[in-house]
Amino acid sequence: MAEEKEGLFSKKNISLLTDPLNDDNPITVQVLGICSALAITVQLKPAIVMALAVMFVLIFSNVIISLLRNLIPSRIRIIVQLLIVAALVIIVDQILKAYAYDVSKELSVFVGLIITNCIIMGRLEAFALGNGPWKAFLDAVGNASGYAIILVIIAFFRELLGSGKLFGYEVLGHKGRTLAESTGLYHYGYENNGFMLLAPMALITVGVIIWVQRSRNTKLIEQ
Amino acid sequence: MDRNSNAYTFIFAIVTVVIIAAGLAFTATTLKPLQAENVRKEKMQNIISTIGVDANRDESAELFKKYIKKQLVLKADGTIDDAVDAFTLDLKKELHKPYAQQRFPIYLAEKDGKKYYIIPLFGSGLWDDIWGYIALDSDKNTIVGASFDHKGETPGLGAEINQSWFEDEFKGKKIFDDNGDFVSVKAVKGGAKPDDVHGVDAISGGTLTCNGLTHMLEERLKNYVPYLKKN
């Protein structure tokens, strides 16, 4: 088995980690996990917690499925994957409720919806079932990071332009009832773009990110 | 054993399900006390926040004891029912009971020698439950503070009801008009007039949540009118 002999951080393994960040990004290239990218990117903090939760679930499910890959009967493999993902998501939800109560309230239903995140099922089906646990681990870290980067970029623009804040801090100044009461940009008549807070703008932001990425990375452009 | 045989598939499924179920049951039972404690402390924190006591969750229990002097449960006619505990009363369940059997908890607080009446609220927003607490001054009319929360309102829009800028709008509003008739406080779309003591600015983009909130205030507060007028 020549494959097993390669080093832990061989070129091939490293590319498992780095490809999903750009060339094979789950959101902008594979266009998976869009639903949650729209839903929880109104503010940065929940977006980051969501990204961490997805990373936790993806790493564990990818490694567990990879360990079980020679045991799982192929006819019920999807159900088994779903079962493991669902169990991990419930565990994350319970832990957040017990130890990070405020964050769990902020994410509310979206933690439960990690179960339906296509990235997770996609990686289990496409990668974990055919590769060993170490590679599955790297693949999970890579894909979850790729997801996280896009989420943070979207949330950054939505929170900044939509409510003039970053992590809840008013970075563009304080908006009072009148111009005189306002400080910062608001003093000069700047208005927040409420449209940024709605889901359609998240989709448009994803579109802009895909556009920028493809114009810089020409091998992604289909002929 | 053949991995594709029916017997193997069944055995695998059963074993997996049992292991996962046991794992989940274990997690849920171990974490349950911690979660319940979080919910209890948060409730105390929300109640005392309406009278201007800022507490973090850990010190909330102590401060709750210090400021909340009495916890009463009222019957529909405004008399006190001693048989029920105010703090653990589930408002959601109460709402489904016939009106005459419903019980209405109220907290009597005292801070710096002044008396306050804190009334818990419960209603429906756009997507799910909303709830909150509203504190009345010793005149039983002027609102000194409000605290709202929600289960699943739209982030950035209806979900803003739990933000302090919205809650602070309620300070100084009145629930009775000059004749002493109950009028409640409304969240007004497009903004309340500056001199309107019965209206606050609704949240733009969160109109349906605000309508639910207005409805909740009216429906819940009116149950306390007999008690507030009598005492």
C-alpha cells in the first residue's frame, strides 16, 4: 500500500487542506452550504460561532465515517451518515446551551440546521467513504475553513454596511435622532443600508465574491 | 460476513442506533442541570434588569433576592392565589387554560426605598414565542423599564426587540390614560409622535414582530388592571 507510506504532510495531503480555501471552495466553487451562508451572516459573531460549529461537526463526522468506511453497509450508508451528523449536531447544541448560553440563543435554530448543510453530507459521501481518517481529518479542516472564510467575509460586509457595526461595536459612529446628535459618518448624513440585512443581499454578496475570485483565478472559469 | 446481506445491514443499523442513542442520552442528562440553571439565572437577570439593575448571570440570583421583595400570583379578579409559585409558573401553559383558571404572576420589587411592580409577558412574534418583563413605577402607571426576548425572530430585524435601544424606548411611557382607563403601549410603525406616552417607535423591517409585541403588552397587562387599581 504505497498510499499509506506517504508522509503526514505530503504535498497531496497539504492540498487537501488548502484546495478548499480557494480553488475548490465549498461555497464559491462547489456552491454548497449557501442556505446557512445567507441565514446567519447578518452579524460577525454568530457567523464565526456557526463556522466553528460546522468545523466541529465536519471534522468528527468525516473522521468517524472514514473509520467506519469498511463496515458501513452501502445500502444504508446515507442514513448512517445522517445519523452520525445529527448526533454530533445535537451534542454541539447541548454543549452550547450549557456552556455558551448567549451564543446558543443567538444561533437558535441554525445549529440544528447544520444537519442539512450540504457541505457535510457532500464531504462524507465524496471523501470520507473512500479515504483514511487522517486524510478525512485534513479534508474536513480544509473544507470547514473554506466555508468559514466566506462566511466571515459576507458577515463583515453585511454587518458593516447594514448596521454600521463590527462584532456589535459601532465602528462608523453613533446614529442619533438628528444629524447634530449623530457622530462619525452619520453626522455627515450617512445612512445604513437596511437591505444588507436581508437574505437577498447575502446572495448578491456571495455572487460578488465568486466574481472577484474567478477574475483573479482564471482556471475556475468554465469554457 | 457479507457487508451487503440483509442480516448484516440490520445488525449494523441496530448497533449504530443503540450506541448513538446512549451517547445522546448521556450528554443530555449530564448537561441538563447546567442548562436549567442558565435559564433560571437568565430569568432573574431579565426581571431585575427592568428596574435598572445590571447584573451578569452569575450574580443575578443574589441580586434577585435582594431587590425582589414579594412574588405574587393573581387570579383573574385581582385577588391573590397563595397556592401557586410565581417564579416557576409557565405562562405559555397558562394561556391555554380557560380565562378564569389562568394565574398571573407579579413581582414586587424595592430599590432605594421605591416600590416597583414587575409584570412578566408572554406572546407570539412573527415566527415563534416572544416574552419579556415590564416594570411599573410606584404610581402603577409609568413604565420604568422593559426587557424583551424571543425564540426565533429574524436576526437584525424583529430580533432587535431584545436590544437595549428598543427596550429603553419604553421608559417613561404610561399604560393608563389621564382618565385612568387602560390603553397599554403600542409599537407604532413609522415612529411614534414625540409626545405620545402610549407609543414607541416600531423597528423598521420588524413590523410583524412589533405587532406581536403590541398585542402581547395589551393582552397581558390588561389582566393586571384589577390588581393595579385596587392596591
